[in-house]
Amino acid sequence: MKKIIPAYLRVIVLFFIIFGAIEYFIDSGDRAAFIKFPIVNVILLVVLVLLIAIEIVISAADTIVYQILPEEEKAKLAAEEKLPLKESAWFKGLMNKLTRTVPIENEASLLLNHDYDGIKELDNNLPPWWVYSFYACIVFAAIYLVRFEILGADNQEMELKKELAQAKIEVAEYMKNAPDLMDEKTVTQLTDPADLAIGKTIFETNCAACHKADGGGQIGPNLTDNRWILGGGVKNIFHTITNGGRDGKGMIAWKGTLKPKEIQKVASYILSLKGSNPKDAKEAEGEIWEEESSSIAEAK
């Protein structure tokens, strides 16, 4: 017998509805539930088999019922299946419930005593779909009024502010655990010998030409004393290495050449050179830099 929606389409639609519900209700973090939990795949396979089995049973039942019908009923069903969609009984019934239109032959009962140059007016009722939509709008407006004006729920502006505030917190937290995204505001001094050894290697490869391998200074300033031209401390040194020194006579910016975590190791190694007093060190330049207590505590 003719079906408005083919069996294969019903199976596909129902399967994906169930699949979507499973993904919605199962908390699987940043991965899909069917990937994180293999048992979900088994469940989905069982659901698919059941849907196909149900369609097979329904189709078999329809065939059996059709076979036991009298010939007159079979002919009637065959005639109905040949009708266009708009001529089918269920479609006409649906449209009648939605619009409740009066047949043309009964329009005389709706005529009003208004005649405008031969144009007559009918007293049709509003269609149910419009009336129900209007009632739904009233209910929605009442709920909206109570929720936002009486109970004080967050409006769109407040939700945006809260989401932005939460996003800033999450970004700050992520920055703490993502060395490649650190900057001079989040960098901390490293003291582990392994980190300082890496910093020393990077320094000797890239910085020794101007500052000497021992940090005593040559073209660039002496890095072993307590005076700094652009400020001392790990944050200032990180900033200087990243963005370069003074315009026209300072060193180049190493941003893009060295990763932030590499710059952190170099800056920490430079700080470890303080007081080493290398031979033939360059005369001190800049101002005396004293690390603030808060910065020292942070470095520890």
C-alpha cells in the first residue's frame, strides 16, 4: 500500500533523531559520544536493526491485511493510491482542520449585508492555525514578562557580559598551561638546571655575538651586573628579547624566531648570570634594578 513517507526514509530520520538525542544527553566532553564510548556504537547498531525489523513487520502486516480484504476494498484502496496528494482524504481533512473553510455552495450563509459595487463580504471565522498561533504568542509574552521583568532573569546583554568575563578567565587559565602563548605578563622565572641549560645553549647560539658567551657584553651591554637599560627582571627581559631593544641601536626582535618558551629559558638563564663577574666585562650601563618582593615570590 502506498505510504506518504517511504520506509527507508522513516528509518533514516528516526535513526538520526535517536542518534542526536544520545549525543545530547551523554556528556562526552569535547569528543562525540560514539567515539569516546564504543558501547554507544553497539547501541546505535541495535537501534538501527530494530527500526529495520519494525518496518519489515509493518510491511508484512499491511500485505496480509491487504490480501484478506474484499475485492471492493482493494479496488477502493487502489483508487485512493492513484489520487494526487491534494485530493487524498487525509490531506483534505488536515486542511479543513487548519482552515475550517466553508464550501462554496454554502457561502450564502456567511454573506453580510455589505455590498460595494457588487462586491459582497463574507463573515468567515479566523482560521484555527492563526488563532492558535495568536494564543501561543500571548502565552509566550506572559512567560517572558514573568521571567525577565518579575523574576529578573539575565537578558541578552547580561548574558554576553557574563560569557565575556568567563571567557577571560578561561583564556587566562589556558595561558598558564600553554607556554607557546605566554607573554611578559604571564612569564615566570625558571630555576630548574635543565631549563637553564637549554637557555644557555640558545643564548650561546643567538646572543653570544653581541653579549659574549659569558654575558660580559661586547656590542651589547653587560648582562651580569645589576644595571639594566630597559629594565631587569624576567618580565622586562622577556619583553626586550621578544620585541627588540632600543630603536636604531638596540638588538632585533626575536619574536617569530624563538618560541615564547625558548625566550623564557633564555631570560631565566640571563638572570642566572648576575654576579658572575666574567673576565673583561663591559662597563655597566643603565640603572640599578632591584627585583620587587612580589616578583621574587612569583619567581619562586
